[in-house]
Amino acid sequence: MLAPGEHRNADYYDNFTVSSKLGFDVTPDFDLGLVARYTNTHLRYTGEDYSTFPAVPAAQQSASNTDEYYGRASRIWCRWMAALIRPRRRLHPQPDGNTATADCGKSQ
């Protein structure tokens, strides 16, 4: 709460974020994927001036502006994965009579 006549400090924080998750099936056995995110932030804040007791707000504001980029790309070759998973996975009959395999969840 401000005392009468006391100057208000215009502190603020602003954040803008954009993200996306994309995937593309090149063939039935080969997938490409991309997850990307961009964040832009602006922060203005008033610290404390500890040269007096009790501390008072600092005369100048501090600032922080940040741009950040994140990303991850993936590629999945299902036939190669199936060869690694198959010996450790049990095969279960499906209602349509086919058998589920380790080939990325597809039935044969």
C-alpha cells in the first residue's frame, strides 16, 4: 500500500510463448517429428536499497529481457525398433483375429 504522495514503481512481467508439435509419416515404417517452442519475456522490477535502515526501494529499476528457443527433432524407423522389442514382448490375439505385433502397434 502506498502512503499519500509516495511514487508507485511500475514493476511488470510480460511473457509471450509459441509452441508446436509436428509429425510426418514418410512411409508406413518411418516417421519424422519436431517439437519447437519460442519464449519472449520482459521483466521490470524494483529492488531494495540496503544502504539505509530500514531498506527503501532502489532509485532505479532493474530489467531483464529474454528470448529463448527450444526444440527437439525425432525420427523413428519402426521395423528396426520391432526387431529389438519383439523377443521381449508377448503377442496377444485381437478381437478381429489378427495378432498384435511390436511393429509400432500395427496388426498383421
